[in-house]
Amino acid sequence: MDLHDDGLASDLEMMRWAAERRQVLRWLLAGATTLPLISCGGGSDASGTAAGSGAGTVTLPTAGACPVIPDETGGPYPADGTNTNGGSIINVLNQSGVVRSDIRASFNGATGVAVGVPLSIKLQLLNASGSCASLAGYAVYLWHCDRDGLYSLYSSGVTAQNYLRGVQETDSAGKLVFTTIFPGCYAGRMPHVHFEVYPSLAKAASAANRLKTSQFTFPMATLTEVYTASGYTASARKLAEISYATDNVFSDGTSLQMATVTGNASDGYVVTLMIAVNG
């Protein structure tokens, strides 16, 4: 399960997260204008309502404003050079081949391929401190577990693989797309995807340059559907034992971290999320 004992860096991130959440509450109490959800977050809240069309609203302080996505732990499996496994530092950020759109296969000499329900992840970065303008030329490092709930480079049986990890640069509209498989569910956590935001592709070679570390999740209706697919039986069982309310990351709310989802378990899914950071 995702551990949160990451030392001083994690504590500082949690302090920044708490400050951001308090600011949002102040906006709400101030009677801010309610706008359609066109800037940040997804189309569902912690109740698990499916949101294929991006329905829903978020309360913002002024027109054009977008709350910064919360900081979250990178967990124990980041492979960004910030921790070790088996006594060795694990860092894919400086490896040849990590900059790619399709992250299903391993790279840089490893040959494994993650199998599962196809998933396309579409992200857009926005500048919360700059009128929600698109952040072109930024970079995102994204990673998640396989359908068995295992993390490449760390989990037993897949330490020789580095699949389901990749870096991409945003285009002129602040957008990028990852092709992957739907992650599984493991004990103690709601299904989720980790990511780090960097100010440029060049600076994404070192975790010291991170602007944001966070996670996003999926509507419960989607999770229930996708885990009926072949290979996800164990995930279905584990999902029944957890909820957003008991998850140690999403228990405080998912409004800015709930992806909008379209598709089905047979043909695959497309998830979209707008992510606001202070650029």
C-alpha cells in the first residue's frame, strides 16, 4: 500500500496542501460565484457518480480562476531518484526512452509489456497564478500500478520491468496524452494514478525540479465496470474493501482529482483531467 512516511519533503508538501485547501474554503465561505466545471478537476465527486460528459460544478472565487490541485505523496514507488529499492537508487527520469506517449511496454533494455483494459489519459496543464492560461512546454512524469496492483521496479515479480512510467511535454495548448492500461486496485488504496509536473522537459530529468506531485482517481461506476474485465478479478475484491472516504489520500475530497471518463470495458476508456498549478 502507499506509505506516507517520506520525511521532511512529504511534510512540507502536506503543509502546502493544507494551505491550499484552506484557501478554497475561504473562497466558499466568501460566497464566491459558482461556475461550470470547465477549468479544473473532473466530472464526479466522492459519491462515485459517473461523469462521462463532465457534468458538475465547482465554486470559484472569480471568473477564470482555477484552484491548484492538492499536493499528495508520491508514495513508495516513484522511481524518480528520490528513494531506493534493494539498496539502489531507482531513477527512470534520466533513462533513454522514458519520454514517450505509450507507456505499456518497458524500455531502455527491459522487454515486458503490461496488459489490461486500454486506457488513454488526456491531461491539460493550466497556470493557476496566470488566469488559468495553458502551460505549454511543461512536462509530466506519470506512473501507476499494473492490473495486478504491482509497481514496476519495486514489486516482487516485476523489479526487472519499468513499464507504466513515462514523461511527456505539453503542447501549445498545455495538453498531452498517455496510452496505457487501466490500473488495478490493491489493498488499502482506491485505484489511482501518480504524476509530477515539471517546468520543462529538460528539467524533468531531476526530481529536484518538481513543481507539483499529486494523484488522480476514477468514478466508482467506472471502476465497478472495468473490474468485470478479464484479469481484474482480484481488483474487484479489493475495491469492495475500500472507499474514497477511507482512502488515506482521497478521504478529504476528490473534486479536483476525479477524472472524467468515457468508454467501456470492451473497447477501453478515455479519461481527461485539467490540472492547475502555479506555473
